[in-house]
Amino acid sequence: MERFVLGVKFKVISGYKGSNELSLALQRNEIQGVCGIFWSSARQQYPGLMQPDGDFKVIVQHDARSISALKEAGVPLSVDFARTPQQKEALEAFLLQGSISRPFILPPDVAPDRLAAMRKALADVLKDPEMLAEARKSGLDISPESGEEVTAQVKKIYATSPEILAYLRKGAETSN
């Protein structure tokens, strides 16, 4: 999508079945870059990623929000390259949907007190020191967002203007 929206000149190579195949292709120099990999996965697959003398470099964050380690390293967001308000709004809408990963979802008619109890229980688990220590030991990234934050993101996605949706559709058609 960024290729269409920002006019970036690169050739998309598809057909790799998964991240392991992409990693090998990158190491063999069959491809010169990978896009759309989660930061937690990238850190595990490419351990020297943020090392100054490492083989791999992060050149842009393909996310709606900045990841702190990448921001500290000076890696810009792709939306930072938008030259017009339309480009910025389109990229924000496109990237925001990808930032919602592994949500816990309940039916729409759940009682408000039950919803609040479920959100509190999940938030408490995600703050548990033993669970966080185990996650660190396994190399897992735990960076939860509250149900309210995710709900606000979903509402923002659904509020995307028809003009921006048409622009994104044109980009999807052009990218295929």
C-alpha cells in the first residue's frame, strides 16, 4: 500500500510461504528486504537487528504507532513520509487495522459489569510478574492495550471517510 500511496519504487516478490522462508531468502540475498513482520518476530528471527554492526537494518516502522525501541534508534514511521493530508490519512487508516493483534472479543450484548470484570482480569494477568518474567525468558513481547484503547481504534477505522476508502481500494487494485 505504501508503494501506491507514497510512490515508493520497489519490486514486490511474493510466494514465500512464511517468515522462515523469508529469513532464508534475505540471508541468501534473494531479496533485499522484508515488510510486514511483527517486531517481536523480527527480534527473534534476526537477533542482531539493532546492533550497529549487524547484517540487518530496520529502515521504517510499518505500524500505526511507534515501537519505543525503534523510535529510540531513530527509525521513522512510514506515515512520516506522507506528503499530503490524504496520504497521511490513508496510511493511518491502513496501518491502524494491522496494529490490532490477538484481541479478546466478547459478544455485543455482554453486560457492562461483566465486560468491566473481564477487562480487569485480563489487565491483571498481563501485569503479573511471574507471567512477565516467563514471557521475557521466552523472548515474547508483552505490550497490551486496554479494551478501551482497542475499541477507540476500531471506531476510528470505521470512521474512515468514503473518499479515503476509495483511495485505499485504488491502491489495493494497483498493488496486485
